Amino acid sequence: QAATTDEKTYQIATDITFAPFEFQETNGEYVGIDIDLLNAIAEDQGFKVEIKPLGFNAAVQALESKQVDGVIAGMSITDERKNKFDFSDPYFDSGVVMAVKEGNDEIKEYKDLKGKKVAVKTGTEGASFATSIKDKYGFKIVTFDDSANMYDDVKTGNSTAVFDDYPVLAYGANQGNGLELVTEKESGGSYGFAVSKGQNPELIQQFNEGLSNLKESGEYDKILDTYLSAPK
Ligand code: GLN
């Protein structure tokens, strides 16, 4: 390991509430699969990170305007985003799913959304997917900046459903957040760590090397297990 004093510190933006990938502990500390992976990779590769929980869309915008060095936020690798960003190797498979308030048996498929409101988070794959089918199924879209407010809108009954990432909604439902998954997941991108196109290529390389080392050492599985296999 390099001496601490020569280690470069990178500013990394993330979402504010996207468990199990990033969320705040009661003591204010940010934890989750993304945060733990990034910290472990930074330690393995000898760099430092400063985590900036900005919210998903704000994080992506901050990266685009080069106010931060990278984004780790359950950010899906998509062809459109590859025009603006360079991504690491994928580190987690995702996909979009629909959820409703627990116990709502009226909504079983997309066509049941006719005339209803659907909550999405600005700038996400879930928002793009909902937008792509809204005219076909005749529903309206309500946008939010973070998942917590979006889920609350469904729980209070203003929105009938929410489209968000499968691993996040499944984790939340499993934790008893008051929502239940309805549909099979739509295929979606895998998560990757992003930098601005052509910027910080060394950081992407270090991320990939660190990720591969963590997979080899078993640390990657250990981090995932911490969040995904705990009995509820
Ligand atoms: N995976 C989704 C996307 O990249 C959502 C990410 C998020 O809400 N943090 O659009």
C-alpha cells in the first residue's frame, strides 16, 4: 500500500436513499453495497474517496458537469449513458419492476393502471420504462427526486404504483416497507461505477482491478451477503 499521504482523494456522488446499495444509518453514516464495495476497492487500490449523497439525478448531473469524479448509485450501464460516461465492469444485475401498496389486489398487470398515477424517480431507468408504456396503458406519471418520497406517495394512495429497480424494491418489501412487488422484472442494465467520458481513466481501471481482487478474495460475496442474506 502507498503511504496515506500520497493517496489521491476522489469525490464520489451517490443517491440519498437506495437500500441496500446506499442508505444512512441512524448515526448518519452512509453504508450499503455500493459504499462498502467502493471503500473496499479504494483500500485495495490505495486511493481515498469522499462520498457525496446528492440524490440520483443530481449525482448524475454533477458528474456530467465534472463537479465530482465519479458516481456509484446503483447506476445502470445503458447505451445512452455511455455517450456521456465511462463505466466500470458491471458489478450487480438489475432490472425494473412494478410495486403497489401492500394488500392492493386491484393491480395485477400494467393494464390495471388505466387512469391511475404512477410514481417514478427523475432520470432513472424506472422512469424511462414507465414513460415508454404510459400512453399504451393510459396512466399518468408523478416524479420524485428520491425513492423514500416516491414510496410514500404510493403508501398514502396518491400514486397507485411505482416503477423502480428490482433489487431495491425486493429488499424494501422484504424489510416490510409497506409495498409489494406485482410484475416480473423487466430486463434492465447492470450497475456500473461511472466517471465522465475520458476523465479519470485511472479511476475506472483501479475500480475494475479492485473489483476483480474483491471477487477473488471472497470480499465481494461477503459484502453482498451482509445486506442480502440476513434473515428478516
Ligand atoms: N438503476 C437505475 C438507473 O440507473 C436507478 C438508480 C437509482 O435510482 N439510484 O437509472
